[in-house]
Amino acid sequence: MTRLLLIIAMATAFGCGSKNENKNNEREAYVIPDSLMKRLKLDTVKMTPVVDAITLTGMVDFNQDNQVNIFPPVSGIVQNVTTQLGDMVKQGQVLAIVKSSEMAGYQNNMVVAETNVTSTKKQLDATKDLFKNGLASQLDLTTAQTNYDQALAQLQMQQRILKINGDNRQGIYMVKSPINGFIVQKNITNNTVIRTDNGTNLFTISDLKNVWIQANVYESNITRVHVGDNVNVTTLSYPDKVFKGKVDKMLNVLDPASKVMKVRVVLPNEDYLLKPQMFASVNVLNPLDKQALTISSHALMFDHSQYYVLIYHSNKDVRITPVQVLGANGSETYITGLKEGDHVIATDVILIYEALNS
């Protein structure tokens, strides 16, 4: 009897142990929490045309077609500089005043020319009266008329000279902005002495409503870039903003030092977000004659030398699926291994991936 009870107790203990072991070995399915579901973003697998994309480094530059260098037309001493580097100026706005002996000389020549016109006009009128009374010859009348015409021509020339140089009769020259834009270079301060034989400009003004992006193309990638290709430009200052444009010009020479070819992109800049000398990333898009499955690049997870995505069916049914990457186009990636219409998770991918593997 005792032996029978011992066998029954051992069997019971063995059975309970097996049940506990099976229970511990069961893995509970991962459920995405409600707090995470609120911010979760899904992407749909779709078939799109394949675009050969190449990323170039570049820099924002002035549009040199809309840039003006202001040089001094007269010598003198600079006074009353009213603007600073980076200031926005309007067409006709006075940027500085130059006290100039040359302007005083132009004014003096103007006075002399006006006096000559007045004098020769009186002589002409007097000669006409004498000619009517027979007291002056035709030659005298012709000479008086010639003297008046020459004086008048001299006055008109002095008026044009004075107008070209600012039309000021106080011996000063006012430096004015010829266009609307920004002061991007400034080479004078108050009391600077300037001369017309000095090749240094006083100001450089640029209209930044559109800018150039100068991008670098290495020799191995020249065949992948063409005039007219669409480009997406991003900057460090605005990482989430994409500026769209086209390749406007290719400079068909390589820089002897860096061995790169420059390409130019013209971009509108109405809000003046793009500043000259900003670094830029230029994504050149060249469409190919084929299609592929496409997902957001944020949906990819790389682990153990393999790319994965998380296929979403419900918050209780998320599956880790390996895929093969064919290429990328900025924020999109071409893949195989999925079906068109599948939904993949595009945010918090690492967090959910680790939870599913834990």
C-alpha cells in the first residue's frame, strides 16, 4: 500500500512539473500599446516608377545675373554711411555720401556754361538787331549764332555730366542703390578716402528672390546628371523642407584641384530662407523606364546584415519580414519581398522591432 501511494505521488508531481514548464515556454504575443498607437504612422507599399537618384554636395550662392557692384565714379571722402552688411535696401535709397572736389568742379563747370549761354544769347540778340538795321553783316550774325549754339551745347554736356554723377550742386555725391536687394558686400566706412582709379567696389547688392545652388559632380557621376533634371535640395537649417528645382547649367570643365564639375540649380527664394554660403544637399532625379515596389525609407530596419520591415495587420498582429533593397530615392526606397498594398510601420520601428524580438 505504501509503495502504491509513493508511485501515485511521483506521477502527480511529474505531471504538474510538465504543465508548469509548458506554461513558461509559451510566449505571449506583443501588443502595441495605445499610447504608441496614437503616434504610429503607417506606409502603404505601392508600385512607382524607378528614379535613378544621385546626391551631390553644394552651396547656396548669389544669382550673379541679379547682382550689382557699385564703384565710385568720383574721388572724395566718404561720409554718412547709413547701411550695414546684410541690410535690405530699396532702389534709389542713399547708402552713403561722398564729399568730392570733382563734384565741386562739375558744379563750377555748370555755372561757367550757364554764364556763357547767357552772354552769347545777348550777343546774338544784339547782332540780330544790328543786322536788321544794316549795321552788321551776315558773317557777324552767323558768328554770333555759332557762339550761342556752342555755348548751349557745352551747357547740355555739363548738365549730362552732372546728372550722371548724381545731379548734386553742393559738391557731394550720393551713393544710391540701383536695385532692390540686400547688401552682401561692403568695403567702406565713414572717412574712407576713395579714388576712381581704385578697383575696389564700395558695395555689392544682390536680389535674393532667387539664388543659385552650385553643386559638385565627381567624374564617375557625370553621365548621371543632365540639364533639365529635377532636383530636391535640402539644407542643415531646414532639414524637413525640400526646395524643388531643375539643373539649369552644367559647367563642362573639371576643377583642376578638386577634380569635380560644377552644376548650377536656380531656386526661387521669395521668403529669403536660403542664405548665400549655406551648405546644401542636392538630390538629382533621373527617371528610368521601369517600376518597383516602394516604401518610406523610415520603415526599414537593418539587423544582422539583413533589411527588415514590420508588416502591420493590427496592434496585436505585427510581423517582421525580410526585404531586399534595390535602391533609394531620398525618402523612398525600392524593395522586393512585399506585396503592393501591404501596410508597414514607418515610425518607432526600432522600438517595436526590439519588443517583438524580446
